[in-house]
Amino acid sequence: MPEFEIQHITRYTYDRPVRDSANQIILFPIRDLYQDVLKQELTITANPHVDTYIDYYGNEVGSFTYSEPHMVLTINSRIWVVTKHRELPLTDIFPAQQWEDLKRLRYVVPYIDFLRQEYFEGIDELRAVVIQEKTQLESPYQAALHFCQYVYDSFEYIKGVTTVETKLDEIWKLKAGVCQDFAHILMEMLRMVQIPARYVSGYICTSRGGMRGQGATHAWTEAYIPDYGWLGIDPTNNCIANETHVRLAVGRNFLDCSPVKGVYKGSSKHKLEVAVSVDDENVLTNSDHQIAEAHATSMVSDSPKNSYQRYMEMMQQQQQQ
């Protein structure tokens, strides 16, 4: 069973002092048969009291306030997690019956939330793709894998071209984005064929080079497979999300699972930096290393440009190089 030490730093820097910061954090890993938390250390600027509760989807959620004027807010989470490999579904066991079982979930809680589609301008085009990709001979498991392959092949992974506020309309138009965008498109495809699909936030914990999403928070999709349960599928890397994917939260979409979000009184301009470091040597360490600023993912919040403008600028810069 792999053991991972993960450090996740979130830092907000403001251009002028702000106050009355109220924040929500979902940084507490899921605990179940396939994932357990050995220890967690949570350090926040000014050491505020953190209240926690379990939300509707079973996630542990924390909240805290920081009332005094401040120009920096840092949230540092270190977790020690052990994961267990989960066997994959069988591909040829009564597929027709599985499709019939899925039809009955349309009116069953909690699957109703994970079957609702989000309307966007390209939905008819995506539905045509889904019809073409799916055949009646496939099991739900095989269909999910085919849709994952389609997203991986059809969308370009480009950091910075989208934000957490980018809508499906823009993602479909760009055919580009990052892990959260890939996950949202895959969820839409699965829900179109009545496979419940939910959004997952967490981390990739692997020493394999070339895995997209390393060094930052990651997102993928879980599809509900009859007679099996929730299957993690990572369209960003076209793989099954198993023992090397550590889960923080699940929900209908990114908004249900955002690791950190909040409001404050003061300047509208701030810089957000996020950095993730993983020790995956399968031996827990007590090292006190800090994540270098060079590895942080930065975002300035007051950019007026939409995703399409950012995409076109990036393409022009690449052509000029």
C-alpha cells in the first residue's frame, strides 16, 4: 500500500491591507476503504480557529475568519496518506442489464445530482459525438473509457488559458484547458448516456514523468458503474484514477470541491499562489522542506480578459517564437 506525504500551500498576497477575511477550505482527504489519513498538520496565518463539518456529499469542510488587517494569508496543509489499489470492473458481465440498472437511477438520491447536465451552446455538437462514440454492445465501463479517450485526444492541455470561472461554452470552443476543464467535459458526456458522474479534486502522487497535474492540485471524474461503484477516470492523463490519485472531495462540479475560497473587505487586487509537493518514496519522512516559490502556480485576480482572448494571445506568442 503506497504511502504519501503531501504539502499543499496556498498564499494570497494583497496590494493593500485587507480585513474580515472569511474562508472555506476543503483540504481534508477522504477516508474510506481505499484511502486513509495517518496524520494532518494545518497551519494558517494568525492561527485562527477552524470549524469543520461534513457537507451533503460527505466532504469534510473547514471555515475560519481573519479579522485583523493583513497583506498576506497563507494556508499550509501537510498530510500523510496511505492508499490501496482497487480492482477494476469486469467488462463483459451482463452489459445490457447494467444499462437498464442505470436508467432506474434517474430518480434515486443521491444519483440525481450527478445526472444533471449543464446546458451550453455546444451541447448538441457534444451529444452527436457521444452518440457516435457509444455503441449498444459496450458496457458502461467501456463507454466511460471511450469517452475518456475522446477528451484526452480532442482537447489540448494548456495551462493558463482558462480559469476556475471559465464556462463550458468557452472550453468547448477552445478545445483546450486544464484538468478541471477536461473533467467537466467528461462528466457531461457520461451524464448524456445516463451514467452518474461526479467531480473529484485531489492530487496525483507518482514519480512517473510527464503526468499532467503533478506539482499542483488535480481534478478528475468518477463514473458510477452498476455492481461496482464509483470508478475514478482521469481524462487529463487518459488513465484510471487509482492508488496514485489522492482524493480530497467529490461533488457536482468544481464549485462543490474548491480547495480554498473566501471573501474579504479591501482591495480588489490580489495574487494567488498555489504549490504542491509530493514525497512518494513509500516511506513517511519528517522533513520540514518548504515548497520553492519557483514551483508556485500564480494567478492575478483582476485580469479583464476572457479565456478566448488569453488563448489567442498564447497562440500568437508561440507563432512568433
